[in-house]
Amino acid sequence: MGLIVQKFGGSSVADANKVRNVARIITETYRRGHNVVVVLSAQGDTTDDLIAKAQEINPNASKREMDMLLSTGEQISCSLCAMAIEAMGYPVVSLTGWQAGMQTNSTYGNARIKRVSTERILNELDRRSIVIVTGFQGINKYGDITTLGRGGSDTSAVALAASLHADLCQIYTDVDGVYTADPRLVPEAHKLQEITFDEMLELATLGAQVLHNRSVEMAKRYNVNLEVLSSFSGNPGTKVKEVVKIVEKSHVSGIAKDKNMARLALVGLADEPGIAFRIFSLLSREKINVDIILQSIGRDDKKDISFTVAKSDTDAAKRILEENREYIGFDHIDVSDNIAKVSIVGAGMINNPGVAAGMFEALFNAGINIHMISTSEIKVSVLVDIDDADRAVQVIHRKFFDDNGLQSAM
């Protein structure tokens, strides 16, 4: 008998029939003799609906009150699922984040988990109850409800699995696992049987929406046995682990795109030491994350620096830089949000020269222009026009994978 943590996303519990389906999956696991802890997201579009309700009352509501409101979505999912399991004749209890011991810091709207006090959950498991916990939320030192931000339910599940030393953490979603590309965009994409934490973290950070990067980072840190699978198909999923079996010619594991980006270019900077520090220290103080950075070669004692940020940070980044124009010393700022980042990821890339060239060849043959390039040991990212992003993913996938989903020879 083992301990399994199962997380179900909003699409998996969107209506009564889907809630009953989730209850069936949970109870089947329980019948096999396992202890089961379940984490649920809010149903379907509930969170968006709650945000809309808040906008009707107060468009400038405090983040504390928004957390109070948004936490109710997961409570509804958990209580309904518990009722479904009760109707099936199984012992079950639903717990809010604070009842489950999920203690966070006080950053309302984007809190970080500080610790998990597992006493209440362990007591319920000792009674052989199925435990259902609200995802996405916790409680801070003031006794206030907090929410964990984007991907919070994935993070809740992994945190519980780590704290409870679970044998397995299963993330149920509406896809069968992790694919070489988004199967809605690339129909010939195939499911990976396994992928490393590092590869999954890169894919999650680069725009793949199967898992949130915070949850993958936590799973890697605490070596949580992680699996991504569908709540609808019943098929085996993708195992996310520290080391995977390396298949010959396995250069690229996946392709991701991110359209939520903007590029800022500071033109006419002095070509002297300290300029980059001035720029990026200002952005860092405002908690603005910078991704790809490109610096031009200095000419006539001048240079340009271009970098990317999330679209939501564009106005703030531009404002901060304009306010400090004299301190930084630049001529003007060019801003473009008509771009997207397309990336290839693979742990085998470091030992296989020519992978980046293959990516660039695919884009060249498709007439897609590259604006910026960023590389690491296991990924290559390029910036392209946003209108070319989907086609870029498709042609790159064809370059590296044949119709059977096998790596093409370089």
C-alpha cells in the first residue's frame, strides 16, 4: 500500500459528470489499497467568473480581498467531489488549504509556500479516509487566506507530495501527457513516455502549459515521483524524473512557444562598463523578469541593448526606463509586442552538435525570420514575428521528428 497524491485541473471537474468521473478515478485508486490525497482546482471558468464579479463591485479591490473571493472556487470543487465520493459509499473529507496546513508568506495573489503541517491530513489518512484538499491556496501568519498565483494547484499538489513523502504525484489534465509539441497545433506530435525534470522545467518556463514551472522546480528539489496523465482517456501518462533512458538520436524532447512576450530595445547607449547593470538592476528592483538579452557590437562609442519581458510587464518596464533615461543614458526606446518565442528543448542536445543549425535551417526553408537567439545546454530559443509562431513550431517539429514520432537523423 502506498500514498498517492492526485491533482485534477479545472477542466477535469468542470461539470457534474466530470466530477463523478474524477470521483471514480479517486475511488479506484483507493480500492487498490492506496492512501489517497487529492488536490482540486476550481471548476472550469469559475476563477474568471469570480474575477468578473469583483470587477463589477470594485475594479481596484485589494489583493487580500481578491484572495478571499478566489479561494471559494476550489472549495466548491472539493465539497462537490467529496459529496460524489460519499454517494459512492467511501470515507472522505474535504479540507481547505489552511485546514490542510498549507502555510504561506503574505504575498497576496502570488504567495509562496513556506511549510506544510501535515498532522491533520495524516490523522485523516490513519482513519482510511480519502482526503481532498483545495489547491491554489494557503494561509499566512496573520491567519489570512492567500492564493498561490498561476499554476497554484500544481504547486499545492507537489508540495503535499513532498511533505507527505508520497510514492507518486499524479497531475491529471485534459491531455494524455507531455507531447513533443502542442498536439492541437501539431497533430503528428507524440507523447513522451518520460522526460527529465530539467527538460520539463525548460518547457514549462518556455510556454508549454501542461505543468507550471514552480511545481516542476519543487518536484526536482524534493525528488517527487511525478506523472502527467489524462483524466478522460485512462491511458498511461508521462513520467517526469531526474534521469530517463536515453534513446539513440534523442536530441530534442519537445518544442514550445510563448506569445506572451514583448521586446524592448534601448538605442544609443554609451559603449562603456556598467550600462547593463544600470538597466537590469532597475528592472530587478521592480520584480520584472528579463528573458532573452542581446547587445550589439559597439560602434562610434554607442551600442544598443534589446531584451524581452512578459507582455504584462511592458508598460512598467518602459516607464521605469524612461524615468531613468538620464541615469542610464540612451537615445530612445523601441517596443514591440508583435513577437513570440519558439524553443526546442532536449537533454541530448549538449552532446549533439548541429541541433541549433537544424532548427535555423527549418526556419530558413519556411521563410521565417529570426530576430533574437538564446541558448543553454538543453535549449535553443528564437524570437520570431507572432504571426509566424505557429508555423515555426510546425516546421521545426517536422525537421526533428518523422511521421512515426521518431527523431529524424541530422
